[in-house]
Amino acid sequence: MQKKKLSRVIFLIISIFIFVNLNAGNNLPFLKDTIKSIPYQVKYYSSLDGLTQVSINTLLKDKQGFLWAGTQDGLNRFDGKDFLQFRYDPADSLGLQGNYIVSLYQDSKDRIWIGTMNRGISYYEPSTGIFHRINTKKENRNIVDQSSITCISEDENGIIWANSLNFGLLMIKDNGKGDFDIKKIKSFENDEQSTCFFISGNHNFYISTNTGKIFVSLLKKGGFSKFEELKSVSIQGSISSLYANEIFLWVGTDYGLWQIELRNRKSRYYDLNTTTSDKTRNYMILSIIPVDDKMWIGTANGAYFLDEMDEHGWYHKSTLFSESTNKTCRLSNNTVLTILPDSNNLVWIGTAKNLNLLDFNIPKFKTIKNKIGEELNNQVVFAIYKNKQGLWVGTSGGGLNLFKNGRVYYFTVEDGIDSGIASNVVRSIAEDNNGYLWIGTIKGVSIIDLETFDPDNPKFITFHTDPSNSVSISDDFIKNIYLDRGGNIWIATYGKGLNRFIGSISKKDYSFQHFLYSNSDNNSISSNFVNYITQDKNSNYWIATQEGLDKLTFSEKDFKHPEFIIYMYDENDSFSISESSVLDINTDSDGILWLGTRYGFNRFDPKSGKFDSYYKKDGLPNDLIFSVQEDDFGQIWLGTGKGLSCFNKKDQNFTNYFLKDGLQDNEFNSLARFKDGVGNLYMGGIGGLTIFYPSNINIHEKSFEIKFTRLISKNKTFIRASNSGRIKLNKELNFIEKLNLRYNDFPLFLKFASPKANPLHSPNYYYKLDPLDKGWNDLNDRNEIQFLNLAPGKYSLYLTGGYFGKIWGRTPKKIDIVIIPPWWGSTWAYFL
């Protein structure tokens, strides 16, 4: 065949072919049969995230946990946080051999084999970080340097097998002397070419062609038996992927998917949309990945997941993941070139446009965000309430949102003039004993009659402060509405004190009793800026204001003789409240008050009159405590200015959760919390609403080994073994136990990661530099340590990780560091 014609054929086959990862079926987790109903997340990775190119031809997860992605323009190694790029450089004899990566495979000696288009085959040695050309006889050089390698595998005898579009099936054997013996096993003539192969568990070796032919041979220790063509099998198109077990052979072509029963060689076509044997539409099959008794199929129409296999080996359920799967969890592109099921219920999908990560883990936290027509119409949540009508959410600018029977209703000022809600900023929601829902806004109060309320035709009763009416509500800026044990409605305003409703809604009488701050009255509320009011088990009222915690009691039941006791911060009293500005109060069944303030979290025992205060130094993520909510298990949940914290009253410790764990945001809002009748908690903040059931939040997470991934000194990166250069490494960076540096190698940056961890749930990292540090330094989820300078001497760097503030119990990663002084600062220089 002429060279020009060969190139055209190679390009055609490469464009429809993708390597099937022959390790994919071994010990991989399977997705549950309820995959369609399990919520999943999709994360896209593009060139903006560090990929060399967005067309992902092949994927490999190596034994260290790194993900390798081969593209049309380079190789990428992903550690869960960052991509490390490899590209061909003609000046680098230890670098990548070609940029168009078609196939990847890791053998039993940990070598990562790389098949390229027209640039042959080479391997990467993880212990040194060096790419190696294959040393072989001179007559085989064109085979290893110019082949287009579509797939690579290893048999149980350690022999490497590779398919070359140019030269056919290749056997590559390490002769133990640093060289490889290469033998062409089977090749084809004219325009016919081998496209891929598969080695089954019973040692059958299947090889396919671009003309739809399949050949099989029994793989023996010394070689092969004669290849036999499966002539009775009817397959259409160029074969791009194969998978076989002892009973069936699955074949993917540019015309679709076939299943061959090996006993009688009967073939059946799969319609992936209906999984019946009636052929209705052709889909180009690009990859076949078995997962136990289920199967992933990559096509030009998306990724199909097949399950519900019957006793005859036929799948009856097909789930499609594509660009149009749904509005929030779609693939980036329908051309699925490669699929790699991972541990932790993850699946990587390489498409013609970007790398996709599908996470099928059930989220610990459900988040409702700003998405008009589906979720919230405003992402800032101030108020939450749930009753038999549905879930009511008060927002900052979006008015009142109601989630009811799968629909979302939005009630805003624009919905009506006379009957509309008072304001689009809703700060509080409460229901009284007469079937009315009270809505506090920054411009007055609105009331809904729940008995007659129609969400499609909403009617609101709205009233405001009236300067000419001494018993009207004292101010329109409402912070909190509270129904007490006696059925009274209390309204806290931000500027005009506290109000108790004494009117009648049915009579349109909106009268209130006022409790205001007075300079001349020692028995008044501590501030007119009132945040919250509640009662304890003894029916005492507790009021959170900007100037203190107030206890309110009445000598009579007519509410005419109030008695106030004020608790404020006293710098001379170590048992005083941590801050006078109190934002939220929660009373537990023991009568203990739990307080959120602008500086610290407080436990208050009314019997002793003493406060115990907790701060960031005690384990809180932040000292600003916006909301306090007790769950049904006696734990206290705190919405802070930097995350959600769970306080265990028995152990006196905090467990912290952040945006990366699935929260709406790291910042929560004052009083935006609620517990429903079955114990679900609702916490609102600046990014939406987070919903969870406390016992489902399992903090017993796995621990993962940490790997050093990059050393950067004066803007130059050091990773692979090298005896030249400013910093010399005798092994690849992660395998180094002792790092020798010079005094002038700073500033220095050391990067690391946990490749086996879920990239969507990365751990927090901690480091300790001995002998300088006595305890752990919290890096949060940052995976880099910066050393601006270190004095000459010997150090030991320890690294560990953790989740939710709990440090792993595993042995920390360690590396010894020696800083060599300048010659004039060395010991021998003193004797000159």
C-alpha cells in the first residue's frame, strides 16, 4: 500500500476508535440498579482547568491513584486538584515521545505504556518520572517509533501486547537486559487492518479488523495456537472495541453494538434505547466497559449504562447520559470516547469536548439554589418554615418562595398592588394557632389565611407602622416573629423594640403592646434593635438584642408588669457572655440556652448565671455565629460566617462542614434555620438553602495517602529524577525521602495531593515542620506549602489530612529537608 493511502486509512480508524481499558472489569464497584433515581453530580474539566487539550482519547487510573488522560495534544496526570502536563519536546530525550495519545496501560511492573498515533509506543517509569523509548533491534525501530498503537495489554506471563494499525499485532517481551524483543504476530494485507484486541479470562485472544472480521486464538505460555476467524458471525462495520467473558463476546462497531454467544456463535444486535434485538438506529460504539454484571457503553450519542441482565445474558435496562440527559447533570459532549469507572462510586467519561466526572454518591447535604422555575428565585435566604402547605422560604429580593407538590411559587411585590406581599425582603415566617401565616419583611407584615390560600391566586393581608396610631406595630423592619406557648404572637423589630400582638385579624385590628428601650427606665429592654425572642421550658422569655441577652418575665398573666434582667459582656468577668450583640438563641430540654453572637458561641445556665464561651481556637470555623439549631439527637448546629459547625455537647467538640462538602455557601444568615417534624434541618445563607438529616452526616471518612506532586523553586518545577540542574533528585519527587536544598533555593513551593480521594470532596490538609512547629498548621483544602526562607539546618516535614476538622489517624507523609548553608556559613569556613 502506498504511504499516502495508509495515512488516510489510519486517520479514519483513529477517528472512530478508542482503546478499551482492559483493566476496567477487574474489581471495580458497580452502580446501583436505581441509577436513574440516584442524584449525581457532574464536574467538567477543560483546558481552563489545566488539560493540554479537550478531546479525551483514553483514560487510566494508576496504582498510586493518579488519573492519566491522553488527548490529541499531550498527556495529562491529574492528582485530584491539579493537572500535570506532558508534551513532546524534541530537545528532551527523557520526555513524551508523541502528543497524539491513543492508548494507555499500566503493567505488573508499574510501567505506564503509552500508545500514540504515528509516533509509536513508549513507557513511563513512575519511580523516576522518566519516559523511555523502547530499546530494541535496529530492524524494529520503525515499529516502535512510527506505529499507531490503538491498544495495549499484558498477559499473565508479563508479555506486553500492542496493536499497531501499521504492523498488526505486536508481542513485546522484556529480555531482562534493558532491551525488548519485538515480534509481529499477525498482520493483514491491502486495506484490511487490525483495530483492537482483547484477552479474556480463559486465555482466548480476540483480534478485530476494520472490515468487521474477528479472529480468535488460545494464548499459551509459549505463544499462540493458530488464529481462527469467527466466520459465522455477522458483524457490520469497522470494529472499534471488544470485550469477552467465558460466555459472550461484545463487539462495538461504527454501526452499533453486538453480542455474540460463543458456544453457538449466534450474534444479536443491541438497540441501546430499548435494549431489544430489533435494530432501529445505528450508534457508533467507541468503548465497552464491563462493571461486574453491568456495562458502560461509550457511543457517539452519549454514554449508556446497561443493567438488569437476565439469565440469558441480555440486558433489559438502558440509562443514557448525554448532553440532553437533564438540565443540571448533562455531559459536556455526546461523543464519548472512553469511560473509566473509579472507586468511591465515581465514573470518568472522556468526550470529544472535555473530561467529565460523574459522582453517584448520595450527597450528605441537599442544596436548593437560585434557579428560577426550578428552585429559588433569589439565592440569599433569610427565613424558613415548613407546614402541610409546603416549604416556605423568605429571600432577600425574591420575596416569599413556596415549594409545593413539585412546583415552586414566587410571591413578590409585583404580584399585586393592594393584595401583594409587603416587601421582597422576607426576614421571618411563623404560623399562629388560628391558621394564619405571618410574614415579616423589612417594610411591614403580611398575613396569609392558610385555610383559603390559593398559591395561583395569592391574597395577603398587609399592615405597616402608623405614626398616628400609638398601638400600631412599632416599626416596619421585622427581624423575627415568634408564637409563644400561650398562643401569643411576638414581633421583634430592628430599631423600635419588641411587640406583642393584642388585636384580632378577623376584625382587622392590628394592635400591639410595645416594649421599648428607655434611658430613664432601668427596667426596660436592653436595645430597640431586637434580633430574636424565644421561651425556655419554664416559659421565661429570652430576647437577643444588639446590646445584650434579656430575660423577660411578668409578675402577672396580663403582661402589664414586665421585669427585665440584662446580661452583657464584662471584660472583668470571665463567665460573662462573650459578646453583647446576640444574634440567635436556642433552648434545650435541660433549660440550657445556646447563644450565637457576633463574637463566639455561648452556653448559658440560668441557674448558675454563668456563660461558657467557645471560639475559633476551640474548634469553631469562625467566631461569627449567625444561627443556632438543636437537632433531635441533642447536637447543636451553628451557621457561621465560614461554614456549618456541629457541636457535640457531651464531648465538647466541633465538627465543621464547608462549601466543598455540599453546603449552599460557607456563609450563613442570622436566624435562617428550621427543624421540621421528622428531624430534617434547614439552614439558609447567602448561596441558598441547605437541607439534611443529621444522622446521615457520617464523619467517619476514609483516609488517603498523600503524594508529593510538584516542587517549585524560583519559578522552575522539579519532579523527575535528574542529576543535573539546580535541585538534584535521585528519584521522582514523591519517592524522595530526603530533600537536599541550598540556602538560595528560596522561595520554595511544595505541592501535594491525595489522588485516591474524591476530587469533589477533597480533604483538608495539615503540616508540621519539625523542629519549628509544635502543632499542626491547618491549610484547609489548599494543597501547597510555601517556604519563603529557611535557615540552614535539618528539618522534617510532616503532612496529613482530614475531613470536617478530624485529622486522619494514619501515619503522616514525611520528608526530611536539609538546607545547605553558603560556603562562608559552613562549619569549615570558621577555621579558615
